[in-house]
Amino acid sequence: MDRQSEERRAALYSDLQRQLERLSHNFAELGRNVDRLRDQTEKSQRLAVLHASMFMGAKTVLSRPTATSSFGGDGAAASAAAAAGPEQD
């Protein structure tokens, strides 16, 4: 081989080396991003469960009939009487 083709081959190998280094760097970054995505997905799932629990609790509390509408009188007195339970003599 002549000198010109050797120089061309060396330049091509040098370029290939740079591209492989860049590819390796990009794969490492992809791995870090996948790890971050996995962590965020787990946290998002926990947050969704927390929100669902809060909404279910709020629905339970807000769907209870009020003491005033149940007894038709003073809401505070009716609530106290309902909380005290049956009277004992």
C-alpha cells in the first residue's frame, strides 16, 4: 500500500474511534436516564395510590348525611346526641 492510503486508513480509524466513544457516552447516558425513569415511575405510582386514597377518604366524609338534615333540628345538639350513643339510666 502506498502512503496516501495508509494515511486515509488512519484517518478513518481515528474517526471511527471518536464515533465509538460518542456512542459509548450516549449509551451510558441512556442507562442513567432509564434508571431515573424507573425511579420516577415508582414514585409516580406511590403518588397515584396516595391521591386515590385521599379521594376515597374525601368521598366517604363528604357523602355522609349531615346531622341537621337527618334530625331536622339543631345540628350541634343532634351531632352530640348521635356521638353519645343510646342514653343510659
